[in-house]
Amino acid sequence: MTRVRPGRMRTLVRALLARDAHRRFEARFALLDSLARRLGLRLYNRNLSWHEDEAFLKLVREFDPAETIVRDRRYVAWSLARSVRDLDGDSAECGVLDGATSYLICAAGEGIPGRRHHVFDSFEGLSEPGTADAVTDVRAWTWQAGDLAVPLETVRRRLSRFDFVDYHPGWIPERFGEVADRRFCFVHVDVDLYQPTRDALAFFYERLVPGGILLCDDYGFTTCPGARRAFDEVAARTPQRSVVHLTSGQGLLVRRGAEGT
């Protein structure tokens, strides 16, 4: 990145202080973008309307009034869960952490007669990473067994608004049999590692209703190469053949209506 010349700097400073809101906004973004690029980072697109979606932000504040970061992945999960609201079937999340995404999924499906939301988590953190989970990016976090542990009691308390949540504590896939006879319209998988991701995807994809969505939170992250490998392996055996890789880092599969017919 080249150094900003004094003349351009004076122009930028004047723009930062301008009365015109648009000019001031553009100048501030340009200044931060320049600094970010010098540090090898990138800013998010500045004109995305979801940053101002009041329905979504209200839910975020309900779950955690102290939340200051508007997370794109949570917005994607909420939007997709809403998009299948009129489909039959339950929802589920594998790897619930503190319950933030389950809160949004439940809010999206609230009021649907007979719908249940199923939570699968060890509540003891991650299992031991395997060889498929070896991280090659030197900048990336390396997972350890026990990372991301949140007690079951904490999640129950944070999801207490909803009376249709079923908890299945234990290591994936040992509790899946409890929902083997259920059908699902939306399943969120966020377990970071290869084996539990593969087990979750293989189990739930076959139980999606036509049009149902299977969303993997970890697909595009260098910290989770095993999750990506697992999703690619499962996707290769479906009519879709490949994962829809979102720029948020998530990946998704949609169950086609013609499958199995």
C-alpha cells in the first residue's frame, strides 16, 4: 500500500468532517479500509441492508443485550430458517455453544403447531480432533479437546423462552436414534470437526423434507478443514453433488423434492 500524500490526506480529513452524511460516511470507510489493507485485512461491504434489519437485531438484543457484533452467519441461519417456516418437519442444531443460533432458529419457527427444535451437544466441548482436522494455515486457531464447552444449564436458561426445545446431551451421534422417526425442514451443524460433522450430515440429510435445508456453519473456515471434507463427502452422494459455499463461511445443501422417487 502506498503512502497517502499530504494533499490527499487534507482532502480526506475535510471529507471526514463534512456535513454531507454520504460524503462523510464514504470518507470514514475509505480511511478504515486503507488502514485495514495495510494490516493485511479487509472490511466488510459497507452497503449491506441486513446490518439494519430491525427484526433480526431485536432478537440479537433479546438473547444478549450486551452483544455489539452483528454476525453474518447468524443472520444467514435466521433467514434460511424463516424461508422453510411453512414446510413440515422439525428443526435441529448440532453443536449449540451458548444457544445463540438456536434462539434465532426457534424464533423463526415459533408458533408452528407440532414443531420441535432438537439440540444435540456434548456440553463438554469438542471431542479429540482427528488427523482430518489438522490445520495447515499458520494463522488459524488449532482446536483442542474440551474447547467451546458451555454447560447444559446455561443453554436451557438462555432458550427458556421457547417451550418446544428438546435437549439430547451426549457425544454425536449417540443420541440421534431418539429422533430417527422425525423429519426435518432445517438443520444447523456447527461441530467444527470431521467425524461429528460427517455423522450429523449423513444422519440428517436423509431425514430432510423436500426443500429442507442443511446448513454447516464451519464449511469455509481454515480452522475447520475436517468439517469441509465431511460436507464435501456427503454432498458428493446427493443429486446436488456440491455444497453451496456462502461468503459468510457457511455451506448448505437443499433436499430436492424428486429424491428417492
